[in-house]
Amino acid sequence: MTDTSIAAVVLAAGKGTRMHSAKPKVLQTLLNEPMLHYVYSALDPIMQDNVLTVIGHAADMVREAFPEKCDSFVVQEEQLGTGHALQVAWDAVKKTGAPYCMVINGDTPLVTTEALQRLAEVAGRCDLAFMTITPPEPGSFGRIVRDNKRAINAVVEAKDYDESVHGPVSGEVNAGIYLLKVETMEALLDELRNENASGEYYITDLVSLAVEKGLSVHGVLCGDDVSLMGINSPRELVAAENTLRHKIVEALIDKGVLVHNPGTVIIGPQVTVEPGVEIFGHCEIYGESVVKAGARLGSYNYITDSVFESGCEVKQFCHIEKAVVGSGATVGPYARLRPGAELKRDARVGNFVEMKKAVLGEGAKASHLTYLGDTDVGAGANIGAGTITCNYDGKNKFKTVIGSGAFIGSNSALVAPVSIGKDALVGAGSTITKDVPDEGAGIARGKQINLNKRLKKSD
């Protein structure tokens, strides 16, 4: 069997009432990524483009979160159970031409490609297969019913399980991940009924129907692998997030990343950290950030979707979003880099400096209390404390250009659009509204007047 011989259906239509959130459950986040992201990441190496997703509750929110997947979404207008969701998606499954279909819940962020590959490997040897686990706490998961020869007879939902009918509880439960032979399952889908405590159509009923028809049913035993279990409450989500966090950090340490106080370091699943990086605890790194060998990230930093070149340093208490920090550059402490901020080689941003859509050239410095918005700063320029580039007039944004080697005196306001020339000087306390030429000096402030401070004595 080739990888493309299996399609996948991700069930993501549920509301997730126990999460107590307006967001659909599959958009609840772990390490700043929705749990549905993790399911896609596990499936994609096996299924490639053959992944369908059933959406329903807050469908527009799911579309907005995954615009690249919109062509593969199937809408379940009424949420009448997992079996009904599969019925809704079945025509799309058949259009893929895949002889087998894997079904997985969208609330299983800990699932791995390796685990799904184990299930995929039984394709061609059965009509229906599913993964079973024996967790310490079976919770609401469907109970496995076996006969005296250990053959699977059925999967019974926890609320419908009756020991007098189904026998003693074994502890083995259904993980909710199935592999179905498309040709033989179609007829069984039409036989699903909602005669149960919830009044819903269950995929689990396909198991007993398949047994009754004499079809081949196989349970893939996964022991106590709780990574296959779905998330149904905030407590379960927090526990799963901590498991992911620990796994990612430990893997980086094994790869050669020096992580101080690792229990307080949070790194997202899409972050790339090269061996030789040094990270200090109470640091969060998310999105598609890239940290290259030799970079050093201090404690209490929040970072997302940013690039850190080799040899740069981020000191404590910085907030960095969609920015680039060049080789040898220094940021912080207490700096903020907003989207579009870029520090070239050996540039420096110090305490209480904010940059937005601005470039600080090679070796340039903005050491204290400065705002640079929509600004290009040339190599070697120095921006004095208290300087701001006034880039917004209430309606439009304008650009400021500061030439290489320029010196901007403290407490200056550069009102864009304006250019400060190469090696030019702006006097401290100036409000600059006109261009300053190369090697020129711009001073715009009132003349100092010294007054006699002596007070007249009263009679």
C-alpha cells in the first residue's frame, strides 16, 4: 500500500461544551497553536493532501484559523454525532479514490505520526481497525467488549455500558481513531441508528455492525498510550500542554541546546532552535521563530514569529514579535520589537526602546527610551534617549530616513516624512519637520533665556 491509498477524515464539528469557551474545542490552543494544528501535523506525512475535515459549530472560526485547508472542509450543519459526521463526509471520501479511510478526532493534539502509522500498516488486512488503550482513568471513552476468545464484539459508549449485558469492565477503551475499508463500510453507514442515551449516531456502532456481518475487525493494541486520548476539559488541556512543552524542551536539550531552568521554558512546536543556542528560564518562544546557533536568549522574554541570527543576544524582559535580530546585535533589557522591526549586524536596542516596521542599520544604536516607527536608520547612527519618530498624522503613516553615521540628540521629535542626512547632527530637544542635509546640523528649539531669579523683598 502506498501512503496516498489512505484518506483521512478529521472530526472537528463539535462545540466542546466542557471547555466553557465560545471557541470550538479544536481551536483551543496548546503552546499558542490550536489543537487541530497538531492533528494535521501528525496526519500530513502519511496522508499528504488526502485529509478532509468535518466542521460545524463556529465553522467560520475554523476556516479563518486554517484558510489553507478550506477546500477540504465538509460542513455538518447539525451535530448529530460522530457517525453522522462520517456520513456527511462520505461522498468526499469516495471522491479521493482511496480504498481506506482513517478517522480521527480533532481534539487529540498529542497523537504522533508514528502512532498513526501503526494503524495505517494494517490497511489491506481488515475491513475495520481501530486503536485501543488501557488508560489509568478511562473516563467517558467507549468500552471495548470482547468475547471469551478475546475477539472484539463491540464498542459501547460509557453512558450506555451495562455490566449485566456487556460483562465486567476490562479497562480497555476505544481511542477513537479508526481505519475503514471504504468499499465495505458504505453499506454499514446506512445502518447506523441513534437509539442510545444521547440520541446520536456513533461511529463506534460500526464495530458491532461489522462483527454481525462477519467482516474482519482488528483492534490495534496501544497499551496505556494516553497520547491518543482526546481533550474534554480545561484540566486535560493544561495537562496535555505541559506534556508537549516538556517533550519539546527535552528534545532540544538532547540536540545540544543549553536550557537553563528548563521547567520554565516554553517553546512552540513550529519553532526551530539550533544546537549551540543558550536559553534562560521563564522564556516563551512561539510561532515560526528561528533561533540560530550562538544566539543567547535571556529570561522573561516573550517571542513569536521572529528570527535570531548567530551571536545575537536578547537580554531580560523583552517582547519581540515578527522581528529579525541580526548577528552580534543586542536587544534589551525591557525592549519591544513589533512586526517589521529589524536589527542589522551589531546593532543595539536598549531599555524601553520600541521599534515597529523599522530597520536599525549595522552597528547603529538606540540605547534608551526611544520609539522608531516606519523608520530606516543607517549604519553607525546613534539615536539619543527620548527620541521619537512621529510617523502618524491621525490618518496616514509616513517614513523617516536617518543616514549612516548620523547623531540624533536626546529628546528629539522627527516629524515624518523627513530625512536626516549622512553624518548629520540633530540638536537635543529639537522638533525636526524639514530634511537635514548630509553632514548638516538641524536645531529647532526656542532660544534659551536666563532670568534674574531674585525675588523682591516685601515691605
